[in-house]
Amino acid sequence: MIIAPSVLSADFGNLQRDIEMINNAEADWFHIDIMDGVFVPNISFGFPVLKQIKKHAKKTIDVHLMIVEPQRYIDEFCIQGADIISVHIEACTHLHRAIQQIKSLNIKAGVAINPHTPVSALQDIILDIDLVCMMSVNPGFGGQKFIQNTYKKVKELKQMIITSGSNALIEIDGGVDFDNAVLLKEAGADVLVAGNTVFSHPSPTEAIAKLKQI
């Protein structure tokens, strides 16, 4: 299981400290949520913060664009350090074009889907992508309650990936905790994004280790 702590839940007054913690823990990726206040009802951070994270991060930087017109910014996010960029299927009129743009930068391309979006919407893109970021809460805010229908969607997506011959990983983003992590793994998830579960724990390093052991 790949564990990707969500930097959105870190202490921004001590961001370098938390980045170093992730570097030294059993985590695999940094998950970076970019929000524009339009596609989702929240604003997070942009290029300057990502640039600082990249300066200290020693692991894969997984950038999740929760923004409208993501094609306008894909190149710059790559320049500022993204190793993986996921765009929302709901935000892209020309999804193939956006995926081709990401791939042309020699980084990995993902597609994110909201809780209401059916897995079947990915059928015509699944062979072209490296990752599906499945939202298990409504995007925009950390600390939300996990949506139970996610397990069913993960199983459906896993079957699609196997049937099509795709190599895409299934990433779960939102409300991941120690209990549902076990069920998500059983359903077929490959990557767990964890924010509050890691950063609200008395020992974030131990929380990451516990998730990694699942």
C-alpha cells in the first residue's frame, strides 16, 4: 500500500518540520491539494508553496488539481516540482488533451473523480492514465466523513482496470482512517491519502507506519 500524507492537513507554521517528518517516515508520496475556490468551495495554495515543498521533499510529489481549466497551469505545476498531476474529469471538457499534455512533460497523469461521478465515465481513458484519484468525500475540505459507497466504486474500478489491461493505480482521497483503510485495501485500493488521520495523531510517524502495515 502506498501512503500519501496530505500536506493540506500539515501545520503551515511549521511546514518544513512536517515535510521532514514525511521524508523520515514510512510514507511514499506527498499529496498536494490545489484548490481555486471555484471548482471547490475552498482555496489552498499555489506555486510558491509547492516550490518550497519541492525544495525539501525527498519523495514523490503527487499534485491533485481541484481547479477549473487545469490545462492552463499543468506546465507550471510540472516546473515547480510535480511528479504526478491529477485533473478532475468534471473540470476537463477535453480530458484526453489534458492527459496528453501531462504525459508530454514526462510525468505521470491521473484523473480524479468526485463521489457522484460513476466509474464508467473512465472507460475511454483508463488505458491512458497512471492513476485514478477517487474522492471518498466531497472535495474542498479536510476532515469530512467517509462516503460508504466508495467501496463499491473501488471494486468496480478494479474490475475495469483488470479487464482493460490498464496499469492505473487506485488512489483514495478523503476520510481515510485506520478502520476503512483495511476495507479499502480489500476492495482493491493501491494508494491511501491521509490527512487528519496522520496530522491529528499524537505521533504522525506512528500513524503513517500503522497505515503502511495494512
